[in-house]
Amino acid sequence: MERTDRGAAIGITEGGIPVKRARPRNQPTDNLAAKPMARGAWVGKCPMCGTCCSFLRFPPTDYAGQRVVRLVEFNSISVPCSCGRRFRIDGDDLLFVTIASLSIQRSSPDSFAVEQSSAATNVDLGPMSETDLWAYLNSRTLIDIIPSQVLAFLEVATALDMDMVLSVVWPPVAESPTCALLDPGILDKEFA
């Protein structure tokens, strides 16, 4: 069902004709407390290795699908990445992502128990060999750590909790669908 500005719900009859029906007074419009909360954060993505870098200025926050507004005042800065390189980022390069936590525990010298959690949901990814874990980590976008650092850490410790990107909610401006509509070169081609 779609919501109109006046709070009425639009339903579709069997004949396919839209019909307005009033919303019962005891039903809330959007109850964010009833939705599972994921963690969301503004991050920058390293163009060299693809790892996302978080910002202390914008810590992770609860996210349940509400509208995200791009940060207006974010000056261009140089960001250190876990891969050892630095890259420049400004407000147009930021991504808003949902975050999943990944818990890795060494269960034997060559086996790891891996669990992913997000929005109060835990998924047991099962036991993985070091090769399987390496492939899994390289197929994901990690936050503030690269796969080789994960394996190096697990050589001296038995467990590691880390963050990874679950989904991109708000892409950088260059990849945003509205950006193509504002590109004068595209407008010239469409209306010429």
C-alpha cells in the first residue's frame, strides 16, 4: 500500500482502480521502534583497495530504513586507509552504509568459526578453513581493516570482531541516479 500526504492509504481494488481508504486511528504511520535496527554510518571508500574507512566525527548510528540526507558541510580531507595509502575525500564521495558485525574465532589451527550479525539477526556462516576465510573476506567490503590484517591478527589471537558493509543505502554523488539527471552533457543529448 502507498501512503498519501494526508495519511490515507491507497489500495487497489480487484478491477485495478485505485481507491482511498482511511487509516484506522489506532495504527501508527511508521513505527521505527517495531522495525529491527541495523547500524548505519557514513564511510569513505579507498579507491586503491576498496576498503571503507569510518570517521570518528560520524559514528555508527541506529538505522531502520529512515530517509538519509547527504551531509552538506564536509570539507575535503586526506584519509589514511588500512592498506597504508591515503586518499582524498569530500562530501560527494561519502557513502551511507548499513553495517554487519563479523565475529571470527579460531576453533583449531586451520579452522575458524564465523558468525555475521546485523539488526538483531545472527547468521552462522559455519566453519571455514583459512583459504575459505580468505576468499570470504576478499568478497566483502570491510571497514577499517583489510583481509591480510585479519589473518595476521588471528595468528596471535583466538578471536576477532570486525565490521563490514552489509548494504549501500546512499551512494557517492558520482554513482547516484539523480546525478545523471543533473549532468548537462546528458541533458543536451536527450533534448537535442
